[in-house]
Amino acid sequence: MFVSHVALVSQTKRVTLGQVSLANAAIQKQISRDFGPIWNIEASIDPFEKLSQVPLGYWPIVIRDDIPFDAQGIHLNRANGQPFALVQFSHNWALTVSHECLEMLADPSGNRTQAGNSVKPGQERVEFLVEVCDPSEAAKFGYSVNGVLVSDFYTQNYFDPVVAPGVRYSFTGAIKAPRQVLDGGYLSWFDPISSHVFQVFVTGTDKEFVDQGPLPGGFGSLRAFADRHSTKHRVAAMTAAGPQGLHLVSALGTGGGLTAAAAAPTDFDESVDACAAVLQQQIDELVKKTP
């Protein structure tokens, strides 16, 4: 099986290498335990201090104070076709990294589509862009891995023609039926009859269908085009509060999915500190006994 390698780099002083490593470990577990078996993908993600340390062949995700798009995150492709992603710093930056990482692994080119019946009344079969996190991207549908808020994602049954009992449509089970879009989420597709890109945005129980027009020649990827037209919706959904009751890591500062006001130390962090202290004591004792 082909193994993809992802690099995680912070170019903002608000996210330290230590915080990057905490988020990286959570996303690696998400990939290996949750995402990989469902999508038949094997991948590693590794933290690096700067881009110049990233080996050739890795797909970088770069966290920045600002990115050249009005978006929380965007997945692009370099001139050589290799993917990379940019993540705008926010209090849910780890959630955005998870989102962009999973979507990059599922569709490195940004142009993968799946045929299905349109969710827009009056349209026939269309080609849905495979963006595994978009329909349930809102922070409230995320879940905790190692105390880090990560993104829900849909399964390969998401584009089934009809709903079936016992079928899982997203990892958390938040999505209950094929092609369902949850509050704060969206879905993008290409209509072969009009040659236009369409999107549906869901806010509460309201659905807004938008005709984004034809894909401009030489634009790059369908995903980059769709992301540029969904920025305000994505920012509102992904920077909101996460699910109630999650025990999140305050060591990430406001990046563990906590609001700025709630980023106080937690019992979770105290237990980690205690475990680390015991291990460090054991190591120190071993070092002292070494002749």
C-alpha cells in the first residue's frame, strides 16, 4: 500500500513546536485508528520546526497568522502537483489542521469526484467533490483524540443512493443519511449539464443553494475554487465552540478547541504532568545509577 507522508509546521509564534507535537500526535492517532481503516489509507504526519527541515516527498501543512485567502484553511497544489495546505491560526487551529489533513489524504489532487443524485431540486446526477470533512465540519460535531479536538469525516457510504439501516455515514455518527449536510457544513459539486460548480450551505435548518458559475480555466483544482467560495461559512462553523463535555488539552492554549476564556489548566493536564513527572524521576534515577 502507498504510504503518504504529511509534515506539520508552525510559522506563527502563537503555536510552539511543543503544541504542534501535541496536535500532531492526536491527528496521527486519528489517521491510524479512525480514518485510515475506513478510507483504506495509510499515512504518517510528523512535526517540524521549519519548512527547510521537511524532507522531499512530504505534503506540508503550514499554520500561519495570515494566509493569502480569506479562509480558515485551504488545500492547494504546488507546480509539481504535490499537495500542501495552509491553516489560519484561530482558537481551533488543531481542528482545522485535522480537517485539511484528512481531506488532503483522501484527495491529494483536489479534483476527486463521486457521481450521485444532486441534492438540489431539479438537477439530475452530478459529480460531488470528495471533501470528507465539509458536511460536518462545524466544531460542535468534532470529537476528542488525546484531548485534542479533531474533525468528524464522512465514510465511503456517504454517497450511497439511499439510506440503509445500520450504515455509518460519518465517523461520529452525526451524519444520518447519504449526502446529508449538517448545521455549519456545506457540499460542493459539478453539474455536467450547465458546466457550473454548485454548493449548498446549511445554517440551522436553512439551506442555501449557490451557483458559483463555471470553473475558470487554469484555476488549479476544483477544491481550491470551492474553498474560496465558502470562506465566511467555514470561519463561522470551525471557530465556534466544540461539543460540550469534551475534556480538551489546555496545553494547546486556545488551540485545543477551548474558547479563550476557558483555556485554564484542567485535571487532564495535571494527570499528564503527574505521569510525566513519575517517568522523569525514573529516568533520573537510572542515570544516577549508571557508572
